Amino acid sequence: MSTLKVHDKEFIPYITSQQIEEQVTRVAAEINKDYEGKRPLFIAILNGAFIFAADLFKKINVEAEICFIKLASYKGVKSTGKVITAIGLDAELYNRDVIIVEDIVDTGKTLSQFLPQLEHHHPASLKVASLLHKPAATVHSIKIDYLGFTIPDKFVLGYGLDYDGLGRNLKEIYQLI
Ligand code: IMP
């Protein structure tokens, strides 16, 4: 098994691109079924969710819209805990069926701060789709309605997720050794 060095850290292959594709397909099928006859608005959280959001959105076959927002800064292998106000949220959320698209729910801090902000706009419904979830890292419990993978509390990168800016372009997900 080939390891990968990014900055000062070593990573091993963890989730293959085929496994990712399978789970993205499954999640999309669940959303297509639940939103039949509706027109959901996907809100993808940059930067980490951009690849998951694109692959997921391509598999959505109900009428749907997507917008991208920027929220939090995350540096290094532990959350800074700082949440920046949403940038680029120009869509009207009132009475819309909103689906937040995240790369990973780690401590849950980001979404625990952001979801209540969205509730103020009175969407018709508000759901969360996340590619990854680390339940063992939970500080703020978040209901994830559509989930790709449950993973242990180890740092991962690839498929949109970075380590200090690098690794987002990897097709597979790697895990810190
Ligand atoms: P939370 O607020 O602790 O749930 O963290 C959310 C954000 O932290 C995610 O959207 C990611 O950008 C980042 N993050 C958390 N865990 C990892 C990881 O293992 N690798 C890369 N980024 C991570």
C-alpha cells in the first residue's frame, strides 16, 4: 500500500474512488426519491464540499438549484473553532427546500452555528447531506439526513478535503497515519 506525504505528514489510502462513487450514487438516489415533485436548493459549503457537491448534483434528476457559500476557515489537523459569516448566500431561502452539502461533519461546530442562521430565513425544509461523519469527534450533535460514510476520528484528505491547502485534487480519500 503506497503512502502519501503531504507537507510534514504521511497518509495511507482509505476510501477508493469507486467506493466514493457508489455512496454518492446511493445518496443521490435517496434525495431524488425524497424530493420528487419538489425543487430543492442545494447550498454547498466551500471549499471542502466542492467536489462532492459537483458529483452529487450531476446525479440529481429532479429540478434543482445549487449555490456555493464560504463559511469557516479550517487550518491544520484540528478545527480552529472560528466560524466566519456566510459569504455568497444570495439565494432566497424562504419556503424553499434547502439541502446543505458538506464534505465532513467533524465536531459539528460549523453546522451547529450555521443551521440556526438558516432557520431564520424560514425555509420549507432544511436537511444536511455530508460525505463523511466522524461521530467520535462530536461536540455539537448534528442530524445528518444524507450521509456517505461514517469514519473514525482520524484526519482525512482528498476528494475536496485538504491538509493546509493541499490534497483536494486526490480522487481517493486518504487517512493520516
Ligand atoms: P466541524 O465544524 O468540526 O464539524 O468541522 C467542519 C469542517 O472542518 C469541515 O467542513 C472541514 O472543512 C474541516 N475538517 C474536519 N475534519 C477534517 C478532516 O479530517 N480533514 C479535512 N478537513 C476536515
